[in-house]
Amino acid sequence: MRPPEFQKTSFSSRKDNWEERGSRVLLGNYTREPLVFEKGRGSYLFDSAGVSYLDFLGGIAIHVLGHCHPGITHAIQKQAQRMVHLSNLYYNPAVVDFAEILVEKTFADRVFFSNSGTEAVEAAIKLARRYGAQTGRFEMISMEGSFHGRTLGAMTLTGQPKIREGFGPLPPGFLYAPFNDFEKVRATRTQGTVAVIVEPVQGEIGVIPAQKEFLQKLREWTREEDILLILDEIQTGMGRTGTLYAYEQYEIVPDILVSSKALGGGLPLGATLTTDRLSQFLPPGSHGSTFGGNPVACAAGAALLRALFSEDFLPERVRTMSAYLWDGLMALKGRHPSVIREVRGKGFMIGIVVNASAKEIKDRFREERVLVNATGPADEVIRLLPPLSLSYDETDDFLSVANRIFSALSGVGT
Ligand SMILES: Cc1ncc(COP(=O)(O)O)c(C=O)c1O
């Protein structure tokens, strides 16, 4: 006989009621929608009753080729049968193969793998500090409104006071400057500044692209002053903005680039990319991660990159399809100017700025079985992160739902 306590705490075998059960056992740090999803295919998610939702969020910028892309699923299955985890004490073909592709396709000579965006940022902070240590510098400048992660270093780097609130004392050496204002960034610099970090498109604060001139001036100045330029391409990477990484469109080359989100084809993976010269500042023993560069995640990432290039997603298909979506959105803006203030972003990273509660609009989309996200400091931005594999029909479906919702708000008929 089992002791009564064991029976009392044994888990339920029921296969329903996930929302209520989840709300009892999961930590309450997320605001979850009243939805339970069990399956994803392409641009759609399916709830427990099998009802489909058009997914314009993709796990928050993860599924660039939709859910369960056959090439990625196959690569995961194949690698899982061979080896799931090794350690960084040895070499593994899947890990080396993926690093080689990243090196071939980017400015980088070297890759450090971790498991998430915030860890990729931590590695960049440590690399910058090690580099600065030779000249007694450790300060980093980040942009107001930026988002770099939730661990102590990445959170302190994040230029949004509300994200840091209540977690002090915070580590020293982090300065903030207005985004897209080169002169102010330059004025923020002290003799202790070793690096500047920027997102090519600020996602979390409401999808705000960096101006080309801003990033180019920043690159020129940081190079002249021996300050490292770090690009946070965690959200913009893997083709989301139309090129593998957005820096290509800005015609600049960073010293360090942090990547994650879509990088692992849906599995947890982060990467800190850098040059041969800088990589020497993190010698053996200076940094590490047990799971970083997991073979299954690397195999999935490699399959994703191969699909992106071999199936002509980059840049051709993304350019064509995102232009089709943007045309539709601009037409909506023209039809409903009282509700839609602006459409901004790059490629498939889009913010619709509204004169209404973005959260309420997001709920209306959900009622129409379309998933979008509400963001912005004043609840004024609808964020769209559709898959790059979006079809014309799916785009039309999205636009007709959006038109219905905006018509109801603007009073202008469909
Ligand atoms: C630009 C950017 N940097 C860093 C992060 C943190 O990534 P993660 O949540 O994987 O730690 C995010 C996540 O939203 C992000 O968008």
C-alpha cells in the first residue's frame, strides 16, 4: 500500500482542463491567454478541440518556416536517434556543421553556443569586459527602449526601467542613450566605455527600426574610438527582416552579434558570433555552458538555414511575400486612418500603431482565431511576426480579418 500522502499528490491522468490546472501549478510570471494548443502545422496552431488559429506570432519570432517544417522535424528526429547531448569536452559533427554554416553566411569567424537569447547576451557582455580589461574599461551603452533579456547582466543592459524594477542592486557599468540619436550616444560615452549594443529593430518596445544613418554613424565612430559594436539580432535574425541578419541591409559589420529565438529551428539555442581577434579574449575556462551547442538544437538550426537558402526564402520569397502583406496593411491604414496611425518595421517584423487599446484589438483577433501580440509603452502597438513561409491565401485571410476588426472600430464599412 502506498502512503496516503503519495496518493494525494499523485498527478492526474485526466487529459483536459489544462488551463485551470496550469494556473494552479505554473509560476504566475506570465499573462497567458485562455487558450490551450496541442499541435502546430505550418502557419496554424490547433487547440485541444482541433480548432485552427492563424499564428502571426510563431512562438514570439521562433518559427520562421512555420510549425513542424518537415526538413527541421526530420533533422531533429535523426539527431535525437544518434545523440541528444554530448558536452563541450568533445567535438560533435552537428555542432561543427552548424557553426561552419554560420561562419560562412556571416561576418563571424567564431561562434559560442548557448541556450537562449539572454545567455548569448551575457557572453557578449563578458567578452566585451574581457576586451576592455586591457585598457581598464568595462562600461557598456545600450539604447533606451531596448530589450536584451532577463538574467541580471542582460536585464541591466535592457533600456527599460520597468524591466529592472525591484531587482537591485544591479551590476555597475551600464549606461543608456536614446535610440536613433547618434549625438546623444556619443555624449553618453565616458573614458570607461568599451561597447555599444543596439537592436536593428527594437521589437519588445513596439517594433521600431534603427535608422540606417544612425547605425552607420555608430559603426564608424565606434571603430575610430576602439569601442565594440554589438548587434542584438535575437529577434531580427534568421531571415525575419529579409536578409539572414538585418545588419546586411544596414551595410555595416558588427564586432559581436547575438542570435537566438529562431536560430535553433524551434529548439532552445543561442549564439554569440564574433571575429578571430576578439574570440581570443575568451580563452579556455573563461566562459561556458553545459547544454550550450546542444547537437539536436544545432541539427535543427542547420536544417533551418539550409531550407532558408535552398528553398529561396532569402531574400526572394521573403521580399515578395512581405511586400504583399505590407501593401495590404498600408491599404488598411489608408481605409482606417482614424484607428491605424502607422505601420512600421522590416520584412516580417511588423508593428501596427493604433489609436485604441492594442490589447483589446489583440483579443478581437483571438476571437477571429488569429494570434497577434499587443505591445508598446502605451498599449498602442499590434505586433506581427508571421512565418516567412506565409502563403498568399493566408495573407488574404489575415487582411480580411484585420479589415473586419478595424472597420468595426473606425465605423468605415468593409
Ligand atoms: C532583442 C532581444 N534580445 C534578447 C532577448 C532575450 O532572449 P531570451 O528570451 O531567449 O532570453 C529577446 C527576447 O525577446 C529579444 O527580443
